[in-house]
Amino acid sequence: MSTQTQDTKIAARLRALHADIAAGRIADVFADYYADDIRMQENTDAPCVGLAANLEREKAWLDGIAEWRSFELLSFAVHGDVSFAETEYAYRTKDGQDVHAVQTARAIWKDGKIVDERFYHA
């Protein structure tokens, strides 16, 4: 497969992933976009490995959210099997804290699914 074709396929998957997140299907994206052996890492924290472990971690985080306010894909780039996506989002926690964040995620793709993802945020 040419790099351009691969870039186009990954870009389409990346857009679809972020559209699903923006539509509130955050926990549902795991089966469609992540490999069984996914490795996810927040900044310099130790990575979380495996689809089930990452889904459990995500659901625990979502349990603390009272209201999802916004999510937007600001920009992205794809080259080969690597993508970078800059997103901005806001939500209110169940304890009343308003959260607004901008983050960048680097993802490595294989066979249309993410096998390694690292999030960079302050």
C-alpha cells in the first residue's frame, strides 16, 4: 500500500474516531478503533496495556463526569502508520469542578486500529 493511501485511510479512521467521541460514544470507541493489545500512556505515567484494562480505566474516568460540555478536533496529521491529533474538550465533574483542556495524542496504527497511543497535556 502506498504511503498516501495509508495516510488517507488512517486520516478517515481518525476523523471517525473523533466524531464518535464528540457524539458522546467515548467508551464505545474502544472496540472499533483500538487493538486488543493497545498500549495507552498519559504524559510520562506508566502505560496501561490491554483493551480490557484501558476500557476499565476509561469507564472509571467517565464515572466522575457529570456533564460533557464540548469536544473538538482542532488539527491532525498523518504520516505512514503514525497520527497526531490536537483536541480541546470541556466537562464538569460530579464534584462540581469545571475542566477545560487541550491535548495532543500520538497514535501508532496497525490494520486500521490503534496499537499504541500517548497523550500529551498540561
